[in-house]
Amino acid sequence: MYLIKTPEGQQAFKERHADLSQRLRSAFLLFDGFRSLAQVLEATAAMGVSKDDVLALVSKGWLVQKEAPAMAGGAAMVAPAQVSKSAVPSLAPANVDPASTKRRYQQAYPVAVSITGGLGLKGFRLNLAVEAAMGYEQLAEIAPRIRDAVGDKAYAPLHKVLFAAEAE
């Protein structure tokens, strides 16, 4: 289950609502629609956040389940990063095995962090987006933003690692 913050939840967060304790605030921040409930619970287990705590946030209307993107253009919620996916024509072809995408992600991630880290404060949000990328697909979705920020020459090593054909 993937949860996202509601405007009411974000307002409660900003106002430091009493029902949103410090440990729940930490968990609340992690719900971005890209991390599953299990991943958030695992990340916050040391703080004592339980599934019941999260379900209480859902019952208050501060978190809602993210809807799957519509296949035929229906009225489902689509994250901005998913919209840019169509702007990247060279995403991994259907015949690329999962091991290859995992390997590409592992090789591309440090390159992307290095490139965006070199932007300083100008690229702070972009660097956060790269660090939040949990896999090949999410990193590939951010790639056009990186190219726009640094130019084609600086972006070339990342493009090669992400999208070049495997030489094996």
C-alpha cells in the first residue's frame, strides 16, 4: 500500500498538531507515494511507529492511499514525476531483465548524485529527488531534469550508464 499526504495532513504537520507526535511526524514525512507502507514502517521501526499509528493518520484523513495511474487517461492521481516518463523516449526496453535495471541503477545512482551535488544550492531539490529515487525507473524519470539543469555535456556520463545498450 502506497500512501500520500492530504492537504489536511500537511496543514496538521505545519501547525504541529498534538495528534502528530515527533515520531509520527518522522513517519509522515516519508509518505510520498513512492515508498510503501512496509518500507516506511521498516525505516521508522526504531522510533516505535506501528501500523496502527499509521492507520490512525489514515482515519483522520491526513494520509490517503495513492491511486494507480489510469491506463486510458482516467481521473486517477498521477505524480509529476510519472508525467515526465513519456518525455524520456529511451527508458529501459521491455526486454531488459530486472537484474540489468538493478545494475544500471546501482551504477547510475552515484553518478547522478555526483552531478546534482555539484550544482550546490541551485540543485538542492534535484539532488533530493535523486536521493529519493528508489529504483531504475524513478532515476530514469529524473534524468531529463538533470539534463536540463547541467547541460548535455555534463549529463552524458549519466545517460550512458542509464540508457546505453549492455555490452555483455
